[in-house]
Amino acid sequence: MSGDRQDRRTSVEIRGFAHRNPVPAGSRIGPFLASGTLTGRDPATGEIPETLDEQAANMFGHVRELLLAAGGGTDDILTMTVRLAGYRDRAALNAQWEKMFPDPRTRPARHVVTASLDRGQLIQCDLLAVLPPDDATPVDGGPGPHTRETKESEQP
């Protein structure tokens, strides 16, 4: 693979989150951002909280941070896949989902599956987003894409 092709992919890291394996939080090529697995790990302590409510809140916080670090926002998410340890246990997931995406007419697609998760994890996700170009003027009139302000719907 030539250097030019490798240079077009950029790893995206976020504060308070890291994988145990050599995998970035996300990877961007052009306007496309794909995440690695985003968990409910507490960004301050690195620990997995005991409750699904806490893990879901942390996971959605990591989603928000990833999009901002990549130069976008949660409105750029096209689809999310969520893995739950308890398939029918969706109250915490749906509460955070509706908080991040309050308008049912503009929510991204979502797929939920059950999974055997390790280390006390009860929820994980990954996502695909389509971001504005690096030189784009933000639609909301705010700062450039890499210094974007957090919208109220993106607040933790």
C-alpha cells in the first residue's frame, strides 16, 4: 500500500478512553468516521460502573467526544450498533438515546443485539458517521469543524 493511501486514514483518539488492544477510538477517511467499540468505562477512573444506567451514560459521552474529536457532532451519525448483555434491558439505552437524539425525525438508524460482554460490561456500541469536510463552514454558523462548540443536545 502506498504512503499516499495510508496517509488518508486518520486515527481519532478521545480523552478518558482507550482500548486495551492497539485500536483507536475511531478511524476517519474523508468524511467517513467509523468507531471502534465504545464502552461504558468511566472516563475519569477507567473503571466499568456496576449499573447499566451509568454505563449507558458513559458510552454516550464517549460517542459525543469521538464525534467532536473527529470534527463533527452527533448530528453526523448515520448508524449505531449497540450490544447489550440483556437484550430486553433497553430503558437505560433508550433514555440516553432520546437525550442525544430528541427529534424522532432526525435520529440515526440503530441496531441492537445481545452479546456476551466481558469485564462487567453491560453495553457497548460502534457507529458510522458522515462528517463535514475539513474546510467546511459549519451550518450552525459556529466555529470551524475541529473547534466545534457542543450543542445543547450534545451535552452530557
